[in-house]
Amino acid sequence: MEVWHMREHLAARYPGWEKKLRKMPDDQIIAIYMRMQRAKPVESLAKYVGAGLLGYKAPEHYIYECHRCYQWFESENPDIQECRYCGADRSDMNVRPV
Ligand SMILES: [Zn+2]
């Protein structure tokens, strides 16, 4: 689990801490999160995290499908201009968010 995700979990767990949680250093976030997880399993909080109280999000991913070599690949970059495998250009690829 990444730290932004832990921050969101803590925000769901501790209403009113949003400002504090944004400023808190990573190691402190990790420590509190670990303590919280021991006290209360994280699964029961999963539904709150979807709300994203702090506004942090996982990076978007895009799938590129090449019409020339029929390979596909995934990237966080929405602006890739050529196929990673055959070098075909963007017009030969279909791009869609995951
Ligand atoms: Zn290709």
C-alpha cells in the first residue's frame, strides 16, 4: 500500500484530521496507519476510502493497443506517440483509460 492511500484511510478513520494528515510526514503516516491497522482491520474501512476525503488518487493508466503488431501495453502516460513494440505511430494505436 502506498502512503497516499494510507493518508486516505486515516482521513476516513479520523474525521477532522484532514489538514493535519496532508502535512504529516510519510513515516509518521505509516506509523499511525500500522497502529490503526492493529486496532481495526483495514478491510472494514475500505468503503470509506472510495470517497477520497483528501482528494488523493491512484495514477490513471492507459491501455495502448497496436493495430500493426497486435501487441498491447499499459502506461500512466496518456501521450505516448509510438508503439513500444513495433514503433508504429499513434494513429495505428487505440488508447483507452483502464
Ligand atoms: Zn505495434
